[in-house]
Amino acid sequence: MLDIMLRRWWARALVAALVATGVVYAWIWGFAYFGDELDMEFLAWPVGIGLAIAGYLLVGLVYRRFGPKAAPMHLTQRALARKLDQRLKRLPSLTHTIHPLGNPWPKAVIGPTGVYVVEPVDVGDHHVGYLDGQILYDGRPAGHNLLGEVKRLAPMLEELLHEQQDLQVPVQGVIAVDDATIVPAPLQAGSIPMRVVPLTKFPEAVDFGEPLSQQTVQAAVAAIVRWRPASSRR
């Protein structure tokens, strides 16, 4: 949580102010200690200058690490899920319906271009790849560690809509990862059934495709909200 908070300008300004206050206090203490206690006032100046330089470097480090141009950082699963949930809530309610398929994930997003089964996944320092139409996780075919319930539920939803409602509605799985994760371009494309997208590109991921008729979308919503999939989670 601290690394996320320090991305805000006021938090960085507060840290800089605290560091500056600490450096000033240490400098004053240095003068008093070396001058009065040790009778070595000549050491107060180099100690104070050293503290000032150290404080300057510390503020610069905080700015480079958490400033506007800092590299994106990996989010915890909890922080990633919270941010994804916020983006889901910002989708227009008139055109998008959010329906939970698990507790609390995955979730189905039924929108004007199709159905998307969405789940956040904390990839951390693992590597996501793509080769010959296959999603890779640390160089091996991705399984439940990356794709989770999404890989299982997406084709089930597509079959449900086709068999029960005779609807030809595209259903895609969307794995949302943090912006620090390097995702190959093919995995972000809208033409594959399973996609991995950074958090900042998530809104576009659930609005890409040919528009469907309002009647088709409404029928898909009615079918999905009545459906209760059996969970395979342990």
C-alpha cells in the first residue's frame, strides 16, 4: 500500500518535507553536539553538509522511484482486484451489465460488443509469453496459475448462449494484469478467445468488436444472470 500511496504528489511532497525537517533538525543538533558537548565546532559544518546531501539524495530517490515518470510497479492481488473493480464500476450501466460468476471473481461483462469473462491475476515477476497461438507462463503452456476459471467458464458461456438462446454472441476471456507486466501484443488483440491485458487497457478490451443488436445483448444478459456455474475452485 505504501508504494501505491507514494505515487500521489501530495504523499511525495509530505515525504520531502519530513526529510527536509529531519535534515535541518540533525544539522542543528550537530552544531550543538559538536560545539557545546565536544568542543569541536569545526566538525559541525562537514557533518551538516553531509546530512544535507544525504537528504537531497533521499528525496531524489523517492521521486525517481515513485514520481510521474517512475516505471510501473507490480500490484498485489488485492490492489489489482480493487483497481479492476473500480474500472468495472465506471463502465456505463446503460450499455454494460456486470454479473459475478464466482466469489468474487471471475465476473462476466455483457456489453454491446459481446461477453467478456474477466479476472485479475497477480503475475508478479513471472513471464507471460505467446507462441504459435498458445499462451505461455514462464515458458510453459499457461494453466490455472494464469488463466484460472476464465479458461473454463468462457467456452461454457458461449455454449450456453448458443444452445439455450440460439445466440451467436462472441465470448472472450480477459485476464487483467498490472501495468508492470510485459504482455506480448498478440495477447492483447481482440481476435483471440483468451486475452491478457494490462489494467490501463482494460476498458478498451471489453468494448472491442462488432456491435450487437440491443435485443441480442438483452437476451444474453437474461440468460447469463440466470446461470449459476459450478465452481472448480478448492
